[in-house]
Amino acid sequence: MELADYRKFAGDDSSRENACRIEGEAEDLLKCFSGYGSNPDSKSLDLARKFLKDVELWKQMGQSSKAIYAEQNDPKDIWDCLMYVKDAKTDTDAFERVMRLKGFGKTGLSKQASAVLRFIDPYRWGTVDWRNAAMIAFYDKNDKDPDVAVEKAKKENRRKYKELYNNMDAKIASYYQKRYRECICERLPRVADVDLAFWGMSVKAWPLREREHWC
């Protein structure tokens, strides 16, 4: 199979529909940014807060017990952050801005922030985590043959790679955005699509645990 073929393993119909729904929320937000600028009305602030909550729940794979931080951020802070990053000049700048929000990187980790950026502009950004980073490493070591990469990964202990790649700061996350963009093609036209293809590879190599499930 080609890299693009692995995208089909990245979730079920429900998860894809949920992602499309959140992408729709992001599109509505972008329209609000154009209309209100730095002076949003209460309805627009509610939309920004709901978007962040939905992204957090999506990244936590539907586990509401873990999606507890988005609502702790002030809606105006969320609005200002999202309005800023949509036009951020660099990936690192965008990551660092989102990571100021509580629960999205104040500890120095960028995974949650990457999910926010992925929905703000799926053509520019994708989600990063240890699974995708590990798959990219296997992909590179095996002449960019995803089938061989997956088979090699199956023989390895996932815990080893989680420990190796789990801690990503803004600069490392930005590096993986560059790697995603290098894989854009006709069948994977968006950075977010490439992200899903590598995630699909990881699911084939290391099936999700019972406690993990699609959002």
C-alpha cells in the first residue's frame, strides 16, 4: 500500500464525521474573526470556547474525564489566541501562542496545541504525538515504504517509542509539520490528511488499547 492508503485505518465513520463537524466550527470562527476583529460579541466568544472544548475532547479521544482544561480559559483569551495564530508567520510562533492556554501546553508539551492548529487550518497543520513521530521514524528508516515500516514497528515495543517521542516542545512539533508537508500529494492534499495517514500506520502497527477509543 501507499502512505495514503493508511488513512482509512485512522478512524471510523463517526470519528471522521466528528472531525468534519469541528472543522465546520473553525470555519465559522474564521468568519467571526473577519467580522468582529478584536471586539467579539458574546455569541462569538461562546463559539470560540465551544470550539476549544470540542478540540480538547477530540484530542482526548472522547474521554470527557480528561477534557477538563479548555473551559478553564477565559473566552476572550481563547478568541485572541485563535485570531492570532490563524495568521502566524511561523509554526513555532503559532504553537507557542496556543501553548499559553491552560491545558494546551503550559507544561511545555505541544500535543494539545497541535490539535487546535490542525482544525484552524488543516491545509497548514496536522496533529502531532508520539505515535506519528514513531511512524515517521520507521518510514524514513525503511526507504519510505509504509508496509515495511508497519511490519518493522509491529516487532517493537510501543512503550519504548512512547517514552522516546512523547515529550514534544514547540520546535519539535514544528519540525513534524515540515515533515508532513513533504508528504503532501494528490491523495493527501492537506497536512491534516498526511497526519491521519501516519496515525493509521500506527494503528495497524500498534492497535489501540481497550481504554482508547475513537471520539
